[in-house]
Amino acid sequence: PDRYRCVNFHFSEPMFEMLILLFTDRNRPLNFAQDSDIERKTLCRPKGYFIHDLERKSRDWIYQGIIILMKADSPDACFDLLMKGEIDAVAVNEFLGWTKVSSLGLKGVAEPLRWPLSIEGLNVVFSKKHWRGTTHLYRFNSGLEELKKSKRYDDIVSRYLGLFWAQLE
């Protein structure tokens, strides 16, 4: 009840789930196979990006001082800090991370760890104040469920993932 988004918006079922990965400098390997491996590490996330995956009930990393979180002005700035050795990892979704590795010329230098930091869904958001917000939510979720049951959902995701990976080559 004290969270603005929860009070004011309906969230659909996830349309797609993304991995949140730790991108590291290959020359300074970081082991992350379980949460205890991250203690005393410095992570960077751009200002304005969510941090709920670092602060959920089972993982109160920031408040308890388990990690140091640096907030840079942009994803580029986070990767710059990584290359300067000022942080241990950049914590972003796999698509943003790989896009930055490619555009900043860091292929073979910066790479993600295999173990994801979290898995986050991409949802459609409907205002609870809209007179048909709840109806839109139910209709969307119903349509998404039917689409996911069909081969069409997998075709759509595969096509767009293929286009994404192709643009990085």
C-alpha cells in the first residue's frame, strides 16, 4: 500500500522475461554462483533504473551493506567505470548490456556472467483510475495466454531475438 505503482496501476502477466546479468571485465573475473559470492562487490546501475532485485526480502543487499551500488548517469558511464576498474560489474538486462558491449567496442573485453542476477518480466501497465483499466487488464492477459499457447508467440519472440542478435554481429 505504500508503493505508488502498486496503488495506482495494474500490471499484466509478463509478455517476456529478461535476464538481468552482471557484465564484468574479462581481465578481472568475478565468481557469482550464489548470493554470498557478491559480498563486498561494487555494482553499477544507471540512475533511474530499478533496484528492487537488489532489495527484495530475501536479498537486502543495499540496506544491509552487502554490496556497494554506484549509480552512474548512463549505461555508457557504468561500462566506463568497469573498464577503469572502479567497479566489479555492471548490472543491466542482457539486451542493454550486449548492445553496450557492441557499441562501445568491448567485445572480448566485457562479458556477462552465466548466472543471472535476476529474471524480470516486461509487463503492460494499466491505470487503476481508468474506468476500464481492470477490463483492459483481463482482456490483455487472456489474449496473451492464448497467444502463448499457440506457436505464434514462439515465432514472434524467435523472430525478434534473431533480429536483435544479428544486429550485434
